[in-house]
Amino acid sequence: MIIKKRQLLMATLIVALGAAVFVNWYYTKPESLSTGVEVSVTATETDEESAKLGEARYVISSEVTEADNKTAEYFAGARLKRQSAHDEAAEMLNAVIGSADSDAQAVKDATEKLNELAENLVLEGDTENLITAKLNCETIVTINGDAAQVIVEKGKLDSAGAVQIQEIMLSQTGFDSKNITIIELNS
């Protein structure tokens, strides 16, 4: 009796495995085979495809326009200018801090300004990332004192997007709403 139960169990498992293989094959076979069209694939094509499986590929869209390129150039240039301005300010403040001619108050003020600059850098990056994640567009944020300017890619700003940007800026910076300017890129 024990042998019959084992044989029955094994036969059931084999049938289930066969059914699973058939269902897998049926749903993953190429569409051309299911429509009756014969496709011939050489061994080199199959090898090349399997070698590329999982590789990331860059796709260049033919729909990329000159305006898209100008927008990308603007944001890249604006980030570069912002970074160089921050670097120059940090150099000047570090020069004041490191100078033997500076008095204690000047060093203290320069240190506070340098800390504020570092906080603004982090805040700009964080708010840009949040806005980009929410609106899925190019954005640049500039924080100067207690005011912030947000520049958004053309065609991506609507009333709902402006409200989302306003909420992000208010929650992240703590500034008054009157000190937050949201601008849509014009070109």
C-alpha cells in the first residue's frame, strides 16, 4: 500500500510539473510562432541577444528638439553659475576666517555666514530633488537669505504644480510664502 501511495504522489507531481512547463512555454512563446509565421534565427543572433540581456541601453529620441537642448543647457549653466558663486563666497569667507588681520567679530560673522551657506547648499539640493520627484521636470532652486527662487522647466508648471512647489518650499525652508518666487522658464 505504501508503494502505491508513493507512486501516485510521484505521478501527480510529474503531471503538475509537466503542466507548469507547458503553461510557461505557452505564455512566453514568441507571437510570430503562435500566428503561424515561421521565423528563422541564426545562432549568432541568439548569442548576441543573450549577451545583451540585462544591459542598459541609451535611447536617443528623434523627438528631441532644439528647445529641449536649450532648456538642458540653461539648467546646466545655471547650476554651474550657482555653484561657482557659492564657491567664491566660501573662499572669501574662509579667507576672512584664516586671516591673521581679522578681528574676533569678523571671524565670528564669517563663520556664521559660512554655516548658513552650507545649510543653503543642502537645502537647495534637497528641495530641487523633491520638486523634481513630484513634477518630473528640470528645476533649479536658489536660496538667498530668507528668500527662495524656483525655476521650473517650460510647460511643466500648472496651478497644481505651483501648489506642490509652494508646499515643498514652505515645509523645507520655513520661509513665508511671500518670500518664495516660482518662475516657469520662458525659452
